[in-house]
Amino acid sequence: MTPILEARDLVKHFSVRSGFFRREVGKVHAVCGISFDLFPGETLSLVGESGCGKSTTGRLVLRLLTASAGSITFKGADVMALKGKDLRALRRDVQIVFQDPYASLNPRMTVHALISEPLRIHGQYGSGGGKNGGPSGDERVTELLRLVGLNEEHASRYPHEFSGGQRQRIGVARALALDPDVLVLDEPVSALDVSIQAQVVNLLEDLQGRLGLAYLLIAHDLSVVRHISDRVAVMYLGKIVETGSRDEVYERPSHPYTQALLSAVPVPDPVKERQRKRIVLRGELPSAVDPPSGCRFRTRCWKAQEICAEEEPALIDRGQGHPAACHFAESITVV
């Protein structure tokens, strides 16, 4: 199967400026040479600690940020080179659902105005919603509200009149207005209560099955990631340190960082929870302005040796069945 989205050696640095003349004194190494593929109809999850570059990657895919180096290809087109009408076409096919459902919705606009805005911008409101024509704009808004589990009466209300879960449903409806092929889900349930998280996750799974969407899921909740993902890529300080299918990463993690993350996930079984061995990482997360040489995880890794400081480990399969960026990768079972 051909990937719908490909990223190769993607890099993003942010300048650090100081002084009266705002001279550049350094760079934040937010994303450092990562590569991944996203296939039609699948969910690829980027997971890791806050500040590891997950959200920056999502914004690079959407061209909300411009990459410092590397390439992004969508349906064979070079995303980095798109301009004008071609870039607008990309924005129709690749949409985003933001982390905070309230901050991403204009409080002065009704739900109808919020959902219909993409249709108006792309000239599809009067002639019919979606890239394949269809119902009129008003009918399309009603259709989208029902699709995400809301009622037609909700269209005349404002965002502050809804709960967090309902607001996120509105955000999903807005993202679906133009019939996209890919949704970038930037921590879509992290701001919601646990019971509401399950409802939104189930909604996203249902929509994916019905509409054939591909998801690039950005998250740090490993329980949610395990429930919805097909493949997982674990990020640390701007690098992908392990990647593979959901079962490979969760059942046979081989990078020490992945093992530490999974050991911290609560298990709803008191007996198994008591049997678990928690891996506690020592030290602080290094600065992205001056990352460690060699392996970036070595300053917190219990396996670190001299080679880890001298040579950056490649993201390859060392016999564990899936790629891991560790000189001493070894699969273990995390109970």
C-alpha cells in the first residue's frame, strides 16, 4: 500500500534571541531528522513527554510551521513547495483537531458559523458542502452536527454553552466539513474528563471506519494510544527512538525510554499492579537548546556506556522485530 503522507528527515529549529538587538544566541532543536509514513485509513500515534516535538511535527505536516529541512509528501505532492491554490487544496485534505476545544473556537461565533466557515472560505457553502458536492451549506452543517452526535438545535448556540466534550465534537465537525483525508489530532482528549475521553475516542474510531480517515494522533496518554492506534512512534527530545505496530511497541518494548513510559501506565488490576516493577528515570530532561551528544537519552539511561556519548544510534531493527534507536536494545515484557 502506498502511503498517503510521507515525512523524510524532517527538521525544525527555533531561534533563541536575546539582548536589545535580538541577536540569535542559540537554537531550540524541536524536531531533528525524523521520518515516518502514514497510510490511508490507519492511525499513527506520536507519543512522548511534553516538549519532545510531537505537536511541532503535526504543525509541520499542516504547513502551519515551515520546516528547517527535510521533506513532506502528501499524495505524491511536495508539501514544502506548495503555494497559493495548491496549498489551499492541502488545507482541505489535511485538517487538525486542537487540544483545547474552547481555545480553538471563536467565542463570538455560533456553532453554525464555526462549522460553516471552512465551507465559505473554500467557496463550497452555497453550492454544496464537501469536495464532492452534495447538500447545501445549511444542510451540510446539520449533517455534520448529527455525524458527531449533536443536535440541529445546537447550531444557534455559542461555545460557552457547551461542555468540554461537546466543544471537542464541534471541533471535530469543523475539521470534517471539507471531507479531508487526514486528521491531525493534537492531544484531542487530554483536556477532557476520563468518562468523556472514552466517548470522544469512540467517536473518532467510528468516524474513521465510516469515512476512511487517516489519523496522525499526537498524545501522551498511553492508554488512549493503545486503544486507538495501529502503529506507534515514540519521540524523545526531537527524535523518534522506537517505532512499530501497537502490539510490538506495547508488548515487546526494546528502547529503555519506551520501557520506562510503559512501566508508569496504571493497570486496573490490584494483583498485577503489585507485581509490576516501575522504572524510574533519574535526572532532568536535557535542554533542547543544547541536547546531549550521541544518544540523547543517555543522560537518563541505566544502560548508557561510552559509545552512547560518541555515536548516535540508528533507528533500526536489531533483532527485536521493530526499529529502536538504542545500541543496547533489548525487548522486555512490561506487566
